Amino acid sequence: MKALITGSTGMLGHNLVRALLEQGWQVKALVRSKQKAQKLFGNLSLEIIEGDMENVAGFAAALEGVDAVFHTAAYFREYYSAGEDHWKKLKAINIDATLELIGLSEKMGVKSFIHVSSSGSIAIPANHAIADENTPFATNTQNLYFKSKVEGDLAIAKWLQAAPRAMKLVSILPGWMIAPRDAAPTAAGQLILDFMNKKIPGVINAGTSTVDARDVATAMMKAVQLGQHGEKYIVAGRLVKFAEMFPVLEQISGVKSPTLQMPNWLVLTLAKVDTFVSGLQKKTPTMPFDGIQTMLALHTLSSAKAERELGITFRPLEQTLRDTLTWYQENGYINPLAPTQKIARA
């Protein structure tokens, strides 16, 4: 079996590359920088395709002979920024280019297209009930990244209904992903690094459905055989509050967890100021207001459909955090003089 993976140097894409190779797949990894890819992938046996989602036609030839496309790429860095130019890029990559790639994949004879959306596209029920695949899309969201995922999923639904399709398309909706190989790092990875560097002043009554990216990768692979055409699957793990996560990090690393309890009103005020100032400085806020609001809402998601139809299971939080810390230590992200110089083993 041959696969093409977009976003292959990201946390999810990188873990997916390795998981596919372990299962005997031949892998084509789409990257924007061959130099970065060669550093990340080392001696892995795969084909590196240099290309960019802003020019899908430029790498379309790589779809020849591919059995499955795993589309993990998305524009999200600085996704809390505002402005028309920012939305144009989100739309161009997360909606227009995604549809173009889907169309070209079908035209080139690809059998399966596994699309990564976001659980952030799902609305929070008014009664704060557990959300699932039948919960409506989020509306009136100020988070432009989530907005692009909602509109992208709606556009895909129209594509599916437009004509009988020769290619199976399945959508995976991950929760907040944490995992090793988060080289960028993502917001989740940065939170862990901030914890290790004692930059987190206190604990807020917030959390989100948290999942190991390696479990998401497994779900994507299983979706090729077991996923139903046109269906979407939430792969979100379980709701994890910071008050649960930080003590686990302390137990693993020896770094003391913050104990100050920060009230919601204070956190929202700080987030609003940080988001405003960061917007003026044209940088990503440390505490994005919309992101903080989402985490304070304690949005709970059900992965029951994916567990039932794809047969997925989820790693314990402790294992995910331990493996992530170990990877950060081995790759020089954590100060060797920190208490984490030797991560405690289970």
C-alpha cells in the first residue's frame, strides 16, 4: 500500500509517517522544506516530496499510484490573529486547497482520502452535554481557524453529495493533541515546556478533550479499511483538566506544580489584554482569548463512534506525558540542568 501524507513534519503527520512505515506502507511525505524533513526523519525509508498546499497542482504528480492520501496539513499557526488577510490565507489553504486536493486525488485514482478536521468545529451543546458526530457545527465562532474547519467540512459535504464518488472520503476530528515529536511546538507542547520552565503562574478551572496524536494516527490508518465513506469520527480521548494534568507532570518530572488557583474572571481579563496587545504587535498571544474561553467551557466530546467502528483505544494520560517529556529531553528542549535530566520511569 502506498500513502501520501500532507503536513508530514507536523506532530500528527510525523507520528503518522512512522506508524505507516511500521505497518509496511510505502510513504510519500509532502514537506515544504527537504532540509527540515531530512533532519526530522533521519534514515527512515520514505520518499520526500517538496511542495506546498498553496500550490496543490505543483505536487499533483506525486498522487500517481497512491492508494490513500492522509491530509493532516492545515494553516493554523497564529490562528487567533484577526484581519481580512489572515482569513484569506485560512480559506485558501484549509478550504480551497483541501477541496482541490480531494478532487485531484479522485481524478488520479486514489482509493481513500482521510481528512483531518477538528473537534473545534463542533458546537458546545447549550446544556453542556457530551457532544458527538450528530452535534451541529459551531456557529458564530470568533476563532478563525475553527471557522475555516467548519466551512471546509461543509464544503466537503457538498462535494460528497454532488455526484457518486469513486474515492472513499473519511473525516477524523481530533481533540487537543499531545505527543512526542511535537517539534514546532504546538500550543499543547508549549504548555508542557512552560510547565517545565516554571512559567505557569497558577491553575485555572479549565481543560479540554485531550488525545495522544499517536492514537489519532492509528485511527486514521484504521479508517482506510474500516471507516465508512462520507462519515466523520471524533477521536478526542477524554476531558482532562489542568488540575489533573499538572500533578501528573510533577510526578513524572519532579518539577513542582503551581498551586495558585486563578479565578475565571481574572484569566479572561488577562487573556483579553494579551490577545489585544499581541494583535498590535502582530504575534501569537500567549493566552489567546478564544482558546481560553473554549477551555473554560470544558467542552466534552464522545469518541464512542470511533471506538465502536474503528476499534480505537486511547493511551493513559501519564504515558502520553511521560513519552512527550522524554522526547523533549532527548532532543534538547529541556534544560539538562533541570530536574527532568532523567525522566522518572514507570
